[in-house]
Amino acid sequence: MTDSSVTPHIEVRELSIGYGDFVVQHDLGFVVNKGDIFVIMGGNGCGKTTLMRALVGLQRPLQGAVLYSGENFWEAPEEDRQRLKQRLGVLFQSGALWSSLTLADNVALPIVEYTSLTQARIDEIVSFKLALVGLAGFEDFYPSELSGGMKKRASLARAMALDPDILVIDEPSSGLDPLTARRLDELIVELRDSLGTTVVVVTHELASILSIGNNSIYLDAETHTMIPTGHPQDALKSGHPKVRHFLTRGAA
């Protein structure tokens, strides 16, 4: 899916992330092309979620650039940053659904905030997005009435509410049983294929990494920088020793 003549959907250049004087990761540089399912992998505490926050506009990096289709997000005026954010759908690890709102109201939130559509049109879009993730008919349910997998799918529907061309997902399989996690992975691939969405997945789950990713990087907690890994299946066979060890942990 790589074409050197096309501007990358996301490009990260010489990025350092951290808190104050503490550098979590430095010298990060990678390209995510349109239609990729790009995996950011690594063990606990390596900086995966911090990198995700820098990508989606929640935490300014210490230095470096994040470009969306050639536009430098962190150097852009606030108005342009808000416009770029609307191109992103974000699924947080916890799901971050509002417990006091129905699924319909949760999914409708970004549509209400960023558009002036009529309530009838919003209702149509909400029902369509819930149907996309296999939750047709659940509009009036509350998050407390759902299983863990259903909550993740509802959160995915909300992330897709504004038809983003880039979807960023933090630990999609966290807390799910293997069967539910596999179904969620399959759904992510289906959405990429049917909607043409570019997907960035932040995860340490081996099953997800090896089954859905077509490009990846590994964040090394020891050196505080990345190891480019390419296709996870190739990294499993002939990649950097640290990456191979990470991808084979738990194997007999």
C-alpha cells in the first residue's frame, strides 16, 4: 500500500516525547500511508500511550513534528489544529463512554459538537454507525448494560461518528477475552477495507499485532527510542532480536 509519489497520511519526524526533563522516547520517525493498519508496539511503560497522545493533539511533544497529509499539526494555528483533529477518530483504552448517556447519545456527541445537522439526520448517522459495529438496535442501552466487547465496539462507533480518514486506537484488546478480542480485530480490518480508513493501533497484544498489522514500529524501553520493524510477520521471522523476543514471549 506504499506509493512514494503520494504524501503520507501521517509522518512523524525527529519526535521526542516526555514530561518536563524526562524523555520517554526520542528520535522517533516513521510514515503511515493511506490504508495502513500501523502498529505501535512495545512493553508496558515504553511510551506507547504518550506517543498516541502526541499524535492526536493531547500532549505537545518535546520536539519534532507530526504531519497529517503534509500539514505540521503542532506548528499550525489553533483553528487549523481543530480542523485536523476532526479528521481523527480516537478510541481510548478505557472506551471513555459517558455512563449517564445512552449509546445513541454517546455516539452523537461529536456530531452535535462539530456539525449543525438536524436531530433527525444525527439519529440516522448514529444508527448507521452502531450498525457498522454490530450494535444495531442498541441505541437506548446504557454502557453499564453492555459487555466489555460491546463497550469497545460502541466506543469505536463514536470514534467513527465524523467519518474520520484516520482512526487511532489505544489497546483495543485490553481486558477482553481472546474470542472477543479477535472479533474486534476483525471489525477493525473490515472498517479499514470498507471505508478506506487509515488505522494506527497502539498495543502490546501479540494476537492483534500479528493478525491485523501491515507495518509497525517497536518502542524500546531500554534505549528510549524506536526500532523500525516493518510488517509484524516479517519482524517475527527475521527482525531485530529484541523485537523477535517480544513477539515470541510466552511461546513454548
